[in-house]
Amino acid sequence: MSNDKFNFDGLFTYDMANNHQGSVEHGLKIIRSIAKVSNESGIQGALKFQFRHLDTFIHPDYRESKDNKHIPRFLSTRLTPEKFEILVNEVRKNKLIPMCTPFDEESVSLISKMDIDIIKIASCSAKDWPLLEKIALTGKPIVCSTAGLNIKDIDNIVSFFDHRGVNYAIMHCVAIYPTPSEKLQLNQIEILNNRYPHITIGFSTHESPENFNAIKIAYAKGARIFERHVGVETDEIKLNAYSSTSEQIKKWINAYNEAVALCGTENRPPVNRKEEESLKSLMRGIFIINNIKKGAKIKRSDVFFAMPIQEGQLSSG
């Protein structure tokens, strides 16, 4: 990535998370299937990984614990840095932007080592100040999710990154998996835009992959970055209730494009010729009641207004 400030506007993030199932081959399938749809759509797409240095991330006394459902999931889908590097290279080969969420400082170092382009901060890490300090020092573009945060928390994050001159964006997010439609809180996008007008606001989504209305409303509310979990199903592998297949991602992008077309320009556009002609056919023209001598002053009582207006005629407006 160049040293120019990264433009987040229109960025689509495809989060692989642990949907690779600990298999490089399956991870490659996900990358290729999503890249094909994204590239055909002409979208600026990023494929996102999640890095955890599991030897230190999970407390040694709890490595065998089944009380926290995430621990066995993380351990069973573990990939080595070398295997992740194969996937990162495949992302670049398929013309997507490599992106990654680190959950600990060691993972931030690995991101820097692999020169992954964008760092994503998960909502659960958005107040992890030791981690944020390390991330801010990388100088990379950053996207931060805000699920479960109050407005003071978000103010603190914005202040933290602003004071460090970081190129960043923030995402409205709801950490319910999957998120029922009535819990999406899409008005928050508008609230964030109004409160932080200097920041690009996005929508990180966990609703049903068959919900194609939420992205339309999110765009209309001002979201300009969009994120979904992605995966590939096989006979043995089934996706969770908030991960999308490539076919669903295609429909999701199409819904976005429809919203962009419906919303139109962000500034007042020039008058459309067809619109002008349509309005003119309904306008009143100025007609004189009596003959008026050349040079005489025209009074209101000398004229009346009526349609249809004639070519070259003055209108009443």
C-alpha cells in the first residue's frame, strides 16, 4: 500500500475469522470464491484474518476448559504464521487487500512482519489500551468496531487516534450473533456521522446473510464501509448463522449498488434536462391582455398568466 492516506470510502471487508477451519486449502477456497465476486463487482475489497498468539492469549490454566466456547474453537482451528502467510499471499494474488484483526500485541508484530495493509480492531478490544497503543504505533490504516461501547468510550477512542495522527475509521456494530433485524440500531450510523464528521463511518454486520435491506438503509444513513463474515460450505463444513457464501455476498453487493443509485449524489446536482422539460410543460407563461405601446411601462393589470408556456416566452416565475 502507498504512503498516501487510505480512502476507506466504499471499502468492503470480508471476514474469514475461523471459517478456514484450520485448513489452508479451505482458506484458499474462501479467498478465491469471495475475490471472484468482489472483483467482478468492481468493489474495493479486503479479506480479513484474525490473529491470536494462542500460547499467551489463552491463560495456561484454561487451555483445556470447555466453559468458554471460544477456547476449543480457537485451538481446533489454529494456523501457524507460515500457513497464514500462504493465505495472505493468496489474498494479494487475487487483488484483494489483506486486512487483519489482532487480539494481542504479538499478533500486531506478526501483522507488521507480514506487512498486512489494514488493521481492524474488534469491539471486544476497543478499550484494550495496551493493544491500541501497539496498533497505533504501526502507522497502518485502522478500522475500529464499536459494539457494546457507550458514547464516552467512543469519544475516548476518537481522541486517542486523533492525537496520534492515525488514519482510521469507526464501525457501527452489534455484537449479537446473529443479530435480529430489530436489534440492528442503524440510526447509530447517523449519530456517529453527526458526532464525528471528520471520520468515515462503517457498518460491521452480523444479521442473517439473507438480509439485503440492512445494507441499503446503512448506506442511506451514511455508512461507507461494510463488513460481513464469509465462508464456503461443503458436505462436512456448515456456516454459522451470520456468515455469507459468495453467492450471498454477490447479492449483498448488488443491494449496496442499488442503494447508491437510489440515494444519488451527495451534493445538489445540476438541473436535469428531462426534468426541466417536464416542469416547463406545467408552467404558466405571461400573456398580455391589451396591446401595449412600445416603450410603455407594463403594469400587472396588463397581463395574465396561463399555460401552456410557448417556446421563448417569459414564464410567471
